[in-house]
Amino acid sequence: MPFINFSKDEIQCKIVYYGAGFCGKTTNLQYIFSTTMEDIKGKMVSIDTKGDRTLFFDFLSLNLGKIRGFDIRVQLYTVPGQVHYDATRKLVLKGVDGVVFVGDSLKVQRKKNIESLINLAKNLAEKGISIRTIPLVIQYNKRDLDGTDSEILPIDVLEKDLNSMLKVPTIPASALKGMGVFETLREITKLVVKDVSRKIMLLDKQAK
Amino acid sequence: MNIVITQRDLEKIDFCLNKMVSSSLAQSVLLIDRSGQLIAHHGNAPAIDMSSLSALTAANFGATAEIAKILGEEEFTLLFHKGRSENVYFSAIGEHVILVTLFDDRTSLGVIRLQINKIIDELSKILSTIFEKKKVPII
């Protein structure tokens, strides 16, 4: 639910990073937080357990400048990845405008990626949102492990597993090193703003 | 589903929040929606990160609503957190919005509750017209 404030010419959007446990959702936000300038970001809030696993969510607010005269403010959230925290994931998805699905490139995580994507589709559907229409970007994380001892899946296998039906933009990334993190953010913001603009234009038409 | 707040709506909300702050001696009053977006704010709390406070408030309400369900309640419509000198009072307004009141020991919980009860009907009316508008099918 984008929040459009005409008096302040401001649009607030909510973007949720979704994915299986340990796929790197929080690492994405941490990288964004550590590399953006002070004046455009808020504080990063994390509710996690002692083992650094997200318990509820991480939250980061960013000011992304103006588009068509509107200040764009995005609020980035992550969800807890573990299977048994489904109620929390549903809460965080409330009012979502765009989703980044973080896929784990590790071969051992293959099944968990697919399960998490199905879980996302199910939780969105419960809110009356189709995974096929919501702005969505898939990030293939941990590409920096290519060539190391950890066995990772080739991009085409990940594409087949996660994107064969959806056909959404995909970005190879390493959240730890920063590769692809801002490309992902840029892509999802672009899609969300496009979606919001379409809605504003429709509102304008209806008003006339 | 979108929410569009016009200048006029915002002025009405601001008027209510202003009245709340001046009559209760609260430090700050925030109006946020249940997904964690800040709708309006009035008062004097410059050092507070409003976005984080809004996100955490929405999460807090969501979490306690689950506790309520376990107990057979639909939800808890008000929450109160007491600190050494700073306190916060959350009240649900309808199904979409939460009013957050920050106050210190210059005032009391009783005064805060009394003043909230006075403005809540007025705010509910303004908000219900805003949320009615969103029902226009635009997707």
C-alpha cells in the first residue's frame, strides 16, 4: 500500500526482502545501511536473537530523492527466514508494495529457496495480492562463493527453479561484498515507483 | 489498495493532534497506519526517529494481536509502556490506524487517557472518510 501524501509531495513505499533462513536478507540491508550517506538514511532497527538470526524483522528507511516532483521514501524490511516464523512473515508483509526475493546460491539450500518462494506466493495470496502482479525482483545471492569449496548452483538452474514462471528481473549478487546489492534496490524501486505512478495516473483519471 | 491524504484531510488531522498535545501536555502525538507508515505527527520530539518508531509500533500491535488471539480476544485496543521518565501510550483507531502518544512526568496517564478519549471519535470520523476513498478500485 503506497502512502501518497499530496500535501508534502511525498510517496512512502514498503519493500520487503524475503527468502529462506541465512540467505542474506539482513546482510543486504546492512550493506545498504553501511554505505549510504547519513542524510538520506534513518537508523537501522533489528529485532534478532542472540545468534544473529532475525526474530521479527530488520527495518531501514531511505530517502531516494525526487521522481516527478514527489519525494520517494522507501522503507526496507526483512522477514525471518525460518519456516516456523510464518506468522511474523505475514505481519511484515502487511501493506507491502514490492518484494525482493533473495535466493541462496548454495546447492544445499536449493529446496529451501523453492519452499520459501511458494510460501511468499501463499502469504501474498492471503492478502489478495498475486505474486505475478506485485513488483518483484529476484536476487541470486552468494555468487562470491563461485570457485570456492562451497558448491553453488549455476544461474540457469536458479532461473529454472525460481523464475521460469515469474519471468521477473534477476540480479546475481554478493550481499557480503556488496556486489549487486544496489542494483537490486534500484531495480525494485524502479518497479515500485512505476507501479505507484500507474496508480496515481489512474486516480487522476478517475478524479476527472 | 492506496491511501491518499489530501491537504484538507491532513489539516483536519493536524488540528486534532494539536488539540491533543496542548490539552494533555503530551510531548508528541503520532498517527501511523498498521503497516508502519507515519501519517501525521505533532509535538516536540525532534530527536526521535519517527520512521523506526512507526515500524516498531505496527509490529508491536501485530504481535500483541496474536497474544490476544491466543487468549480468545480479537485484539488489544490499547497498550501502555512505562519507562523511568518517558512513557508511551498506543491506541487503535478503527482497523487501520494507531495513535501513539509520547509523554513524560509533566503529565499523568489519567490525563492522557481522558484527552485521547475526547479526540478519538473526531479522528475516527476523519479517518473513516480517508479510508473510504481508498475503496475506489484502481488496480
